[in-house]
Amino acid sequence: MTQVGDKTTESESATGSSRLNWVGLLLGPCLAALLYLVLPDSLAGNGKIAAAVAMLMATWWVTEAIPLPATALLPMIMFPVLGVAPIEDVVGPYADKVIFLFMGGFVLGLAMQRWNLHRRFALRTVLLVGTSPVRLIGGFMLATGFITMWVSNTATAVIMYPVGLSVLALVGQLGDGKGDKNFSTALMLGIAYAASIGSLGTIIGTPPNTFLVGYLRDNHDINIGFGQWMLFGVPISAVFLVLAWLVLSKFVYRPRIKELPGSRELLKQQLDEMGPMSRGEKNALGVFIGAAAAWILAPLLADPTIMGGAALTWLDRLDDSVIAMAVAVVLFILPAGGGARTIDWDTTKQLPWGVLLLFGGGLSLSGQFTESGLSSWLGEQVRGLDVLPTVLFVAAAALIVLALTELTSNTATAATFIPILGGVAVGLGIDPMALVVPAALAATCAFMLPVATPPNAIVFGSGHVTIGQMVRGGVWLNVIAVVLITVAVYALGGWILGIAL
């Protein structure tokens, strides 16, 4: 991650972080109590408590007063103790089926990582696109963007980072030996940004997408399928990747060098060193293709309006989460040679269990927003704003969440604001998806700071990117994100997701 110049700086940083933790730890309960006291009597008592708990969780999430997953456990404690809801109602969301969908996606990603399938794909993609500086940047971003649709953005950045460094080492040997700073910066930022942009394409690509699907199903009875989201998310990712590539390589950090002699040979050598595909790689690839096909095709094949009398209606039983769990079990079964299986339990210990707890806590909190009447009360408070154009609210939702996700966890940001925006949308008389979908997308678009997301921190630690350079490139992408998300909600949202605008 980020490298620190000396022990003094590291100590000062740790001290500052510790102070913020303690401030947040004390400030959270104070703000929660204050909010409870100032809320009017028009909001029922349980609604006040739900709002206070949300304030406490938001404060602790932003300041990281305690580990983020630990804060996510608060609904399980606060709501039963304060009489808002019985424990049976509160713990249910922690085992929501969307959590198992994400878990299955993680297991598939770990299998690809274990056998280096993602590295092979990355090298082949970069070689296919071309090895001129501008094409190389595009190739790295394309490979990163595709992999991160299925593998965590952190793992994707980790695998692409050393490949990128090897190319930069080659550039350093050319000409005066100083390399091309613009190319170095654009390549590193391209990897980091693509790791976030690509994840928008699938439900399992980034936690806010998964949280959104669970929230809409549990609170608004709206179901979004895996393939349905891909029809919406992949075009957004594709257009955003192209725009990000153009901004970095043609506008902000245009490379000075035009050719990289030896780069193709270097990448080809790295690919050759991997040898032929192992049995484990082939298994992971086969399961990956099967999973993607099942997620996309099963709803289509089961739909009588599409297939007519040939519809395989029994495929309706194959919920996305069922497919995800089947994928995980198959990976545990398939032999990979030498007595090993394609995935084993030791490997799955790398699963981000904390993220799954964050999902559960966020879904539990949002459930009480609805049950306590807080969501409907929030809607009533903004009813007078319904004279304003809907497009302003769509853009504002994206802008507010995008600004906050630069400073705190994207999952925590989504868990905090999606329920609030859902209630606001109802009060404004507009489709809840018109606000919560752009909010979920914006929660992943953190491009300006190293602390915003692990891929940013990883490339910042390379020494090839300064904070100023990241801000300079990221601010353009943030502006593009707000505009692109707003346009996508209007251009694709109604047609694919059924958003009423």
C-alpha cells in the first residue's frame, strides 16, 4: 500500500488516526442523542430511535471509531434492546440471499486468483490490444475492467500492478533513462480507476451494487436479475472506461514517447513463463463461463414471453443466489490434480467476511427505516420539493454520494444513504430507483484520493503517482461520473430496469 518516508511521519499519521477514532467514538453517541431529542413528535418513537441508530452508525463508519464490520453489528444490539424490533426480525437481513450471491462471487474470484487465471487473461488482453504507450494504457484498463467485474477490485489491482511496474521498468531503460512521467502516471492511474469502473458492470462487482439489489427487493418489492443489471451496468462501464482512457492518455497525462521497443517481448515472456493452462485454471475458466451463462440466460430461457411454449419454466427456481452457491460447491468438488481441489477451505478464509457483515448491518438498518416509519416520514418532509425537475434530484443524489465516498467506505456510504434517498424519493412522488440507483453507482466512483479505495492506495504506493496527480486526474472522472450516471439513468434505466421517470 502507501509507503511512508520515515518513522516520524508514520507515527504522526497513526496518532492523527487514533485521535479521529476517539473523537468519532465519543461524538457518535452525542450526535445520536441530540438527533433523537430534536426530531419532532410527528415522527413515531421507533422512527426516532432508528434515526439515532443510523446517526451513530454513520458517525462511527466515517471516523472508523471501531472496525467497520463491528459497527455493522449495532442493529443486532440496539433495535432489540430499545424495543424497536425483536431479534428475529433484526438478524434476518444478515443472512439475506443477496449476501450469499456476493459470497459465491467471491469464491469464484478466489478460484481464479488461486490458479492465476486472471493474470493469464490480463497478459493476453494487453498483448491483443497493442503495445504503443496509448494502446498499452487502454489494454491495461480493459483487462482490469473486465477482471474486476468478477474479482474484487483490490485483488485485481494487486495482480495488474506488478505487470504495470515491469512495463514501467522497461520504459525507464529507454532514452535518457528517466522514462516518461506522463506515461507512468497515466498507466498507474488507469489501473486504479479501471478497477473501480469495471466493477459497476455486475451485481457482484462492487458491494454497493449488491446492497442496492437487496434493499430494493426487501423494501420496495423490486427484483433486479443478474443479467438485467449487466444490460444496464456493462454499457456504463464500457463508456466510462473509454472516457477515462481518453482523459488520461490524450488530455491530462498524454505520453511523450510514441513507441515502446521490447514491450511486446516482455509481456510475451511473462505469459510464456506461466506455461500451459493447468487443470485448476481450466476448471476455474469452465465454471466461470458456466456461472456467467447461467446468471444471464436462465431468466431468459424461463420467460414465456421470450421463449413461448419452449420456455423452461423450472429455471425460475434458479435464483441468482442459488447459482452462486452451486458455483461455490462445484469448485470445492472439481479435482485440480495432485490431490488438490479447484478451491479449498483454506483459500476461502481469504473471503472478506467483514464486507458481508457490512451488508447485513446495512440491510438490517434499512429494514427498520421502513418498519419504523422513518422512510415515509422523510418523504413527507420533502414533499414540497416535488415541483423541481427529477433530473436535478438524480444528479444531486450521485453528486452527494460521490463526494462522501472519497472519504469513507463505499459500502458504508451506500448502506447509510440508499435507505434515506429511498424515503426521499417516495415523498417526492418519484420512483425510488431514480435516486437509489445513481447513489449506488456513485458510491463506487472514488478517484481523487488514495484513501478513497484500495486500488488508489496501491498505485499511490508505487511512487509513480502523487496525491496532486491523482486529484488532477480524478476530478475530471468525478465530473464525468455524475454526468454519465445521470444520462444512463434516463437513457437505460427506464428501458432495462423499469425506472419511471
